[in-house]
Amino acid sequence: MARAFCPKSAVIALMLYIVLAGLIGITICGMKWNGESIHVNLDIYKQESKKELLNENCKTTKPTLIFTCLGEKAFTSYQLYIWEAMEQARLTNPNIRMTVILNRAAYTTLNADKLRLLRISVAFSDDLYNGNTLFQEFQQKFFEKGAMKPNGNEKFVQYVVERLVALYAYMNQTKLCNVFHMENDNMLYIDLNRLAMRMLECNVSIAIPRAAIDQAVMSFIFVKSSRIMEHFVEWCVNVFRMGPEKAVKFLNTSWINDMTLGARYLQLFATSNEQSKITGVFELPTWINERNESCCLCKMTQNDAIIFDACVLGQYFGGTFSNPNQKHWEMNRLVDPRGLLLDWRPSEHGAHKHPYIIGIKIANIHVHSKKLARFSSIRGSQFNSL
């Protein structure tokens, strides 16, 4: 597969790949591996390659929202709530391009007329797999460490990582740019056309929210181009290439999934605002207890502050999957909403409502309890607290 970086950055990227393959030792973020300490420049996106990426020959620069729903029973058993997420997304973004990635077997079981009514196109993961060698290698190298099986879904951990590989394969095939990806239990409240413009103004290549230092939740992400997504996905595949034992040491956790992979990626490429400006890798702002004037993504405009929900707001105001009627918050969280309430305000056109917290607009709520109707913009009894 052809590499997506210019020669200078490719050399640096290759050094990183060698590290991940276990050929040398390295200290990253205070963690010594194989007993050696070797300094490696992790700022792989130099300005030359950044310009090349921004000028990529995109099929369209208009933003696209992509859902993924993998597995044969996704629409019939495990993730029926995706319909509510799709309806909410279409409500708040009536003109945005929307696509769902699923496999052919699942497509035969769903309401295709409803997809057409929502103007959501379909891409088949089977076809993406057959046409992408990185996708194929992921399935060959994948191993499970740290089982999560909600509702008995035996392949849950594989699918939550695989959907990111499928997202890359689709972007690579279609040459789409300015892509948003949202997990199926999220409610969307923000204009993606405006948000995409803000991402470009802030020179964002990829943006991911984090719930804790060691947990980046891919509830809502932005990806500038397939080249950026290829780097992230190949980085993830490299971890699986290492095998379980070395991967556990590298990530410093026995739980290997999309959240721990994303957290380590942010630790490597987005440790500060200054590094993010170089790499193009950003952490989406999830904090509500402080104002950071140097945070470009904290505002849509100068007076229009926004925050994103990794999972903390959804769990505190809407409970968890196992206990949907009780507030949930953990001490390791990067944001503390305890004692606060959601404030539902009319949208700009007054047709529906959007949630705010201490005057800051919430872009999305990750409804871990799967009770998405509680947070719909068109219901008359929106939750402000349990």
C-alpha cells in the first residue's frame, strides 16, 4: 500500500513503525519498554506534509457524517437505538451527507425504506474488506484483551476497533474529506457544516475526545482526509502486530480496545496545544470547569462556546447501560458535572431544542444507557438530570 506522507515525514513515521514492531526499546510518556531509553521525534507531521494533506485531491470538501454498524445482528438485536441517533442527526443537519457502513447480511434484515427516507446511503463492509489490504491485515492480527460483551455480543471489542478500519477503507475508496464519525448511541446537536469550517480554521487533521487520561472515547470524531485516517489505523494495526504480551506493555493496560488505543495515540501526538498545531492531532474539548483561551476548538465563534461529550455527560445525566436510572461518575474523569443541570434551549430557528451546560452548547451527548429518547431535540420532556 502506498504511503501517504512526504519523504521527510515518512522517515520519521518509519521509525515509529519500527518501534511498534518491537525492534527497539523506547521511553514514551514516562514508560520504559525493553529496559532502554531512546529519543524519537514523534512530531511526524511536518509543515510540508501538512500542506500536502490539506491540498489533497478530495472528491468533495463538503462534510459527511458516517455511522458504522458491523455484525449480522447489529440492526436486529444489538444496536436498534441507531435509528434514534440517525433521526436526531438528520433533524439537526437536514442537508448533510450521511452514510452507514454495514455488512450485506445485516442489510437484508433492516428497514431499507427508512434509510431512504432519512437520505442515508449504504456502504458494505464486505466490499471494503475485499478491496483494502490494511483491513484484511487487521482481521488477521486482531486479538482480544479485556472482554466486553454487552447483550451477549461476542465480537463487540473487535467491532469497536474494526469500525475505525472500515471508516478508513471507505474514506480511502471514496476520497471523501472532512468526515465526522459518531457512535450509534450518540445524539447530535450541532451544525456539522459550521463545525467543519471551524475544524479547518483550527488546522485540525483528526480530533478525538477523551474521558480520562487512559481512555479516549470515539463517541464523536473528525477526520480531515483518508491519509490522516490511514496513519491512525496503521498505528492501531501495528499494536496488534506486536502480539498480546508486547501490546499490553506498550499500552500499559490489559484492556486493548478503541479507547486505550486512542488514548495512547493522543499521548503521542497531542500532548499540548503546541504539539497539536504541528501534528494536526487534537483532543476535542470536553471540559466545562475552565475556559482556555488558547483552545481553538472550544468555540464555534468568539462568543459561541462548545463542548463535546466523550461519555461523562451521558453517563451522569442518563445513567449507564447496566443502571440507566442512576447518575454515574468516576474519579478519573477529566470533567466533573456533579451538581449541574442540562439547560434545554430553543435552536436558532426555534423548531427544536439543544442542551447547554453552564451556558456552553453541547455538541453531542453519548447516551451510554441507550435511552436516547430522553435526549431527543423533539421530545417535550428532555432530561436535565436523573
